[in-house]
Amino acid sequence: MNGQPLLEVRGLKRYFEQQSGWLMRRRRVVHAVDGVDLTIWPGEVLGLVGESGCGKTTLGRCVLRLIEPTAGEITFAGRDLLHLDPAALRQARREMQIVFQDPISSLDPRFAVEESITEPLRTHTNMSRAERNEQALTLLREVGLDRQHMGRYPHELSGGQCQRVALARALVLHPRLLVLDEPTSALDVSVQAQIISLLMELKDRYDLTYLFITHDLGVVRYISDHIAVMYLGKIMELGPTREVFEEPLHPYTKALLASVPIPEPRAREWDFILQGNVPSPVNPPSGCRFHTRCPMAQAVCREQEPQLRQVAPDRWVACHLEEER
Ligand code: SF4
């Protein structure tokens, strides 16, 4: 791609200390994100997928510095996000917003819709109250609501309406990047489809870039340009969505896609069922983290960790068995 990436993540790690046992004396380290590299280009939708507990939500929060990374680099629009002074970080945060999974609890129950949407403007701009309200109304209409919703509180709205308000609030400062953390998984199926098409409309209208975090492969196939598959804190495969769906290279991607129904299951050469549970991120398996569940695992997989490497134009995979094409 030409130009400058909007977001570049290099070697990102986030470890948590967990205390347990008698008097909380036992300390364990959770390797939630363990050396992730990602690039997102302006206007792109990157889908980040994986089973729950794989670290994708932690990664999304680290990117916005809602959680401080343990190590690594994050560059946003050419700026080194981990070494900005407070004023520059404040400015960068205006340009990156997040929409959470649970639309009702993501809004302050004490705020009516109007206050929820105008609150970032009050904090970050010198706009008058009338200007702020005008802006809120414009955005409310953009997300499919209207003036009658301005005075309502979250408990008076449906889940889908709350998610529309959360989107209006996220857009009010004209961000460039939206981190969408399972934005439809708490909604009814019919409402999910409406929110997904709204997201695609807003992306074009506001020139947005999305990091779309989800466990829903159907949604990610529809919305994403590229897909990154995450397992136990690491990226296992990365590539254009269509290519990854048509010809997954990593055994974990193959297993994930095997769970998505297709009309003619025999058409898949790589159909196999994922066995067992995701191992603990406290003591991730040695070598390839997927070896305890991988039907193709070999001796080398238990000893050496495969690196994420390019095997074809725009295709990246972390597996010892995958040759360059
Ligand atoms: Fe399976 Fe080995 Fe590839 Fe890991 S490196 S995915 S264990 S074949």
C-alpha cells in the first residue's frame, strides 16, 4: 500500500500479575498479549478474531493506551504513542475512539443522550452549548435516531439504540480510528445487521479506519479488508479477508473456519474440529502455542516457536509447516 500506515504496532506485550492462594501470596504472570505486530492503513477495516481469552480485547485497549503496554511500540499517524507528552497524547486520543460490546453499560446511566454525546465536546473544545447541541443532533440523525431521543436515558432505549448513541458519541470529536470491540455481539441478530451496515456507511462518510474485534467470523468476513487471527496472545495468521477465508494457511485458522457453516462441507479440504480448550495464558505451551491442539503438530512444534513471517504477497503465517509460496 502507498502512503503512511495509520497505526503500526511492533512487538506489543501486555502482561498482568495475578495474585491467588492463601493470603494472595501466589503471584502469576498472565501473558495476555505477547509480542504482536500489526499494521492498519488509512480507510482499512482490520478484523481481529480469535476465541475468547485470546488477548484481542487487551490488544485493542493497549492500542488506545486505555491499558499501558508492558513493552513494544505503537505509532499512530507517524507519532510514537508511548512517548508523547500529555498534551500530544490528549490530541491523539481525540483521533482514536472505542465502541464497547455492551451498549447499555458503556453509556453513563445518569446522562441523557444529549449529555452523553456532547460531553466529549465540553471536555475537548470551546464550542458553545448551542453549537454542541447542534452537533449532537446532527450526529444523532447520522446514526438513525432523531430529536425525540435527545432527552432519553440509556434505560429508556433498546440495545441497538444505545449502540447508535455510543457510535454518535465516539464520532463527535471526528476520530480517524475506531476500535470496535465486539460492537454487535450483545445485540439481537436483526439489529446486528443494521448496526453493521450503519458502521459501513459511517466509515465511508467520515473517512474512518476500523480495528474490528470479534469472535464472529460471519461478521468479520462481511466487514473486513484484512483479518488477523489471534491465539493465546499472538497473531497466527494475517492476510486479505477473502484469501484467508478461501485458503486459510494456519491450522488454527482452518479449525476456526471449520466451525462456520457452508452449503457443501465436502468442498473444504481442511475441515477439522478444534479439540480441547485454550491453554492458560499463565503458562502458555512451549514452542508453538497451538501445538497442544494442533492435529499436524510435530516434534519441532513443541520446542521452537514459529515466527509470523511473510509466505506470499500480503500473506503472513506463524507455522513451521508453512513454506514460502
Ligand atoms: Fe501446528 Fe506446528 Fe504449525 Fe503450530 S507450528 S500450527 S503446532 S504445525
